[in-house]
Amino acid sequence: MPIPSIRHRYANDHAVREDGDYVLYWMIAFRRTRYNFALQHAVDRAKQFGKPLLILEPLRVRYQWASDRLHRFIIQGMRDNAAALAKKPVTYFPYVEPKPGAGTPLLHQLAGKACTVVTDEYPCFFLPTMIDAVKDRIPARLELVDSNGVMPLRHAERTFTVAHSYRRWMQKNILDVLLEGPKADPLSRIKLPTLSGVPAAIQKKWPAADLDALLETDGLSKIPIDHTVKPNPNLSGGPVEAGKRLKTFVTATLARYGDDRNHPDEHATTGLSPHLHFGHISAHEIVTSVLDQESWTPDQTSQANGKNHSFWNTSEQAEAFLDQVLTWREMGFNLSSREPDAYDKFESLPNWAQKTLSDETATPRPYRYLLEQFEQAETHDELWNAAQTELVRTGVMHNYMRMLWGKKILHWTATPHEALEIMIHLNNKYGLDGRDPNSYSGIFWVLGRYDRAWGPKRPIFGSVRYMTSDSARKKLRLKKYLQQFNSQDG
């Protein structure tokens, strides 16, 4: 079954070479073998031409914030993919760049023998720029496939600015889209010609990554990345770990999600945001797993009204979770895909937010901290320090604490522009789920994106929503959280 046409486009107008040696899938964002429209389309192309399928999953060095933490998480996923593909009629080629630029010619060389090149369309970080840089240089047709979320990137004809309007639009369209979901296993029961292997000349110059060696304790030491940002030994990357976390959430945690998700001590979230970011799991799989757990059927849905409850007519817990995945996560992709040059800029904020924050620039701050002080969690605020410590140590931050974390950075910096710069840097450097449309949404929400003006106006914040640590301390269960992340030994 072909993928929905709205999820596919051509990046160049080079001719397809039906007499090529293989179809090449350049796996750069959706780093998984399940529920992956891009892989599904690559399989369809290989079947169409009667050619082998070669899957190249590369990892480059020269990207901002590259570190042991990010590299290891990705390589753990590559190891899972290698195992999953070992018994499939495809050739998998994992490549980890040993130094900047070493892998640049590899795509060109492989594309030269390809019928066509299929790759992932991801609307954030350096990936769109990378696609633009290679699309006209490679000697092959380049096809982009969107497997980012449940709603296709090009389905919406406008950029949504508030959750209610996006949610209402989503509710009107979601059922048809769910019926056009990706195959759970696009490689199941397929028959394709196989390659004898990656050409020897290619392997000599660009040897396949020894994934087990790279995952040894010092396996990344010779790669020129930031070795000070350490991996989290308690959080593994890859589709296998993502699947385990999803199963635990659906069977054990979902029943209390709506009640407990805001309380750090309760551990009531999925913990899947890093795996979603690196493409180790699909939003389709998450949503369908939750709906299956609820024994949901399409005739249960109510009429679209934009409300964050009572549309799916599932449990309150499931409704709350589905709203996070299908409204808040996907709104970020709507903005980043439609406004690629603006989503990470202060000027992308609503006019009212820009004005009210700019009007407060001259207002004295009760505390002023520099980037280095924020980074080292050296503020006067115990809750804020705990949130920052969690981010630095683990690569993740509790969702509610992330909101408070951002609001206080705005409170304690000279200008909203400086606050934005600091939030982006810290989140992208340490966060496993940073550099993502969803995490940019969270950062910009702090400054008024997807929100409304609040009154009365407050110093520094103006009409932007205000949050305090004292209020959080009263509302949240976080005694264990503070003990864990305010201790020196973790």
C-alpha cells in the first residue's frame, strides 16, 4: 500500500534511474524500523524497481551541541536497528563519522549507484539545511518523506497560534489520518533482491561503524565531540527501550497520568520524549497503543469542539495524554514546518508578547545571573537548582519543572532576548529531547507562545503568564525530587 501522497515530495528534479543497483534509504531522523513512512516508501520503491534496498544510517560529528550523551543515545538506537534488520532482506550500513567532514562524500558515492534516494523530512535543527545543501549535488532523485507525527506536516494550510483552534482542526481531521497510518512493520513478509554487501571500495574508505566498540566506556573518546556532557547510564536510547517504556506506560502508568503527571515524585509520564526526538518511536504507535488499551473505536468520538477533554470519550487519563501528544506536540511541528526561519526567533512570538516583554526590559530584576551560574545551578532558588541539576545529570527534565525553570530564567536575566538565548542553549546542550519542535514550543511558551495575555500586568513579565517557586512548592509533590537533585552525589 503506497504511503499518503501528502507525506511525500521530491527535493530535486533529477531523473530516477531504474537501472540503478539499489534503492537507498538515507535514515537521518526516523531512526526506527517500525511505523516509519519513509522506510515503508523506500520498500515500495525497491519493490517497484525490483532492486535491493540499502539503508544508510549515518551520524555526523559537526553539529552544534554534539556530545557523548547525544552520540551514545543515537548509537544505542543504531545497534537496535542493526539487530532488527539482520534477518530482513535489506542491507544496513551504520556509519559514525570519526572526524568532521569525513563522511561528507559518502552519500554522493552511494547515490551515484542508486535508482533513487529516500530520506526523512524533519523540520528542525540542522536537517533542513543539510537537505538543501545536498539535494542538487547528489547524482540521484531525492525523495522526502514525512513521518514526524500523526498529522502530516502539509495537512494544515495555516500556522496555528493557540491550542483551542489547533485542537478543533485536529479533531475534525484526525480520524481519516489515523486510518492512513504507517505499517507496523514495513519489512514484514517482503521479498527483495539482496546486495552481496556494501561495495568494497566504499567500505574501505568509509568502514561500517563498530557499534559495540563505540558503546564501550571509552568508545567515543577519540571522536571530537563534547565529552563533558556525559550519558545517562539509567536512560538508554533505541527502539527497544522505547517499546519497553511505552508498554510500561500503557499498562501501568496511564491509569494515573492525568492525576499525577504534574507531580515530580510520582513519575507518571511516559519518559519517551528523547525517543520521540531521535525517531526511535513513532507518535502513531504511541497513540494507537493508548487507544487500544482503552478499547476505543472510531464511533466513540464526539463532534469537534476544541476542548481538551470528552472528544475521544475514553478515560480522563487517556484524554489528557492524547491531548499532549496530538495537540501540544504537533502544534510545534506545525509552526516549525511552516515557518522554518522563524520558529526559534524572538520575533515569532505573538505581537502582544513581544510588546509586553520589551516594555519591561528596563524594569529592575530582583536577581541577575549569568549563563555560567545558571548552567552550574548556582541560584538562590532550591527548586530551580533541582530542575537544572536534573537536566544536566539525566538529560531530561520533568514537564512541570521545565515550565518553572523557563519562567525563572526570564525573571532573572536582563532581557527576554537573553533569557531566550540561555534557555535554548541549556536545553539543547543537555536535553536529550532538545533541538526539537516540541522542546522549542516549551521554551517559547515561557515567553507567551500559544498562550494569552494575563492580567494584571506584573513587573518583568508584563502580561505574560507568571509562575513562582512558592506556588509550585505548595501544589506539587516533590520532596523526593528535591532530595535527589539537590544532593551532590545524585
